[in-house]
Amino acid sequence: MRKEMLVVIIAVVTLCITKTSNALSLENLPGDILDLNPFTLQLPIDNNEEIHQPQLNTYSNYPYFYSADNDYVTFLAFVNGSHTPNSLYERTELSENKRWNSSGTSKMTVKEAYIHLPKNRPELVGAQIHTPTSGVVLQVRLNYPNLVVLANGGFHTIQENYQLGTVHTVELEVINSQITVYLNGENVYSYKQEGTGWYFKAGAYVQSNLKYDEGSEYGQVDIYSVSISHS
């Protein structure tokens, strides 16, 4: 009887190990899904930890930056996390390593979906152009329920009544200091601005903190693809 029970226990343990191994083998690293070579990852933990190349290509950190699906990478930031010195808010965000000038041709294309927002201040940035000196050049963000562009001194609505989870494609294009935002291939906003030292960013940059929301609240963006080009 004891021998039969032992055989059954061994069989169950073996089955569990096999199933766990198979489940893990289905989960890709973020670097298997996205081209992370142009980026550094900024995290809302450990005094805004940064993950650089080549470590980033094989890096994953649940629940902040991971892939539970073969199609996209999850970016998540709690409102009680750490933040960069010049910001009041938290981010799990890819930051481009290259610095460039507005006088050339530069473009970032991001296929993404906003998944979750902080309850009291439901605002989340998914893509932006940044500069280390004066901060934000342009942001594409969800100020629920509308997708908006923050640029040129104000907010500009580019889509009303966005439904959480809706996959969409944002293109940020700069050609000879003309900045154009495309949403699903349509030109939705354009203006002129000159500058140097610019770089692209993509991910989940929450626009809330403990002043507005409980620490358990968070912002989440799932990114299906991101690409950058310069010429």
C-alpha cells in the first residue's frame, strides 16, 4: 500500500513539474517581443532603477516589465513608487539612448493599449519626446476618457471616449522641426518646434501619486511593438 502511494505521489509531482516547465516555456522575455536595443529602461523602484544594454535584452521584472503573452510586453507603475529627480510621478518607461536634433528626420512608432488607470487621477502617458534640459517636448497620453497630445503649451484632443484595452498605433515624426502625431495612420496634430538633445520615450508614465491616489493604484500600458528611425 505504501509503495503504491509513493508511486502515485511521484507521478503527481512529476506531472506538476512538467506542467510548470511547459507554462514557463510559453512566456517570452520582453526582449524577445520588442527591439530594446535603442533603449534604457526606467523603473519606479530602488530610487528609479535603470536597466541598460546589454542587460535589458534579457531582463524581466514582474509586475513592472514582463510578458505573459507572446504578443505584447506589459509596462506597469504604481503611484507609490520612486520617480526621477525632475518628476513628481512614477514610470516604467523605455528611454531612447540616442540624442538628436529637430533639424533632421526622426520617427518613433508604437503599437500599444492603455489597460489600467489610477482611480482618482486617471491620466497616463504612453509615448513622448523628451529633452534633458527643458523636459517634455510632446506627450501622447490618456486623460480619461480622451486621448490627448500635450504640446505647444496645451492639451489637444486626438480621440474622444477611448475604451481601455483598445490597441492603437501612435507615430511621432519630426522632419525639419515639424512635429507630427499620427494616430492609426491619420495625421491628428502637427506644429513647429526647434530643439536639440531630444529623445523618444515609450511605456507607462502615470500622472498621479499619493497626493491623489492610494498606493495600490497603478497605470498599465501593453506595448505590441516599438521602433525608432533616424536619417
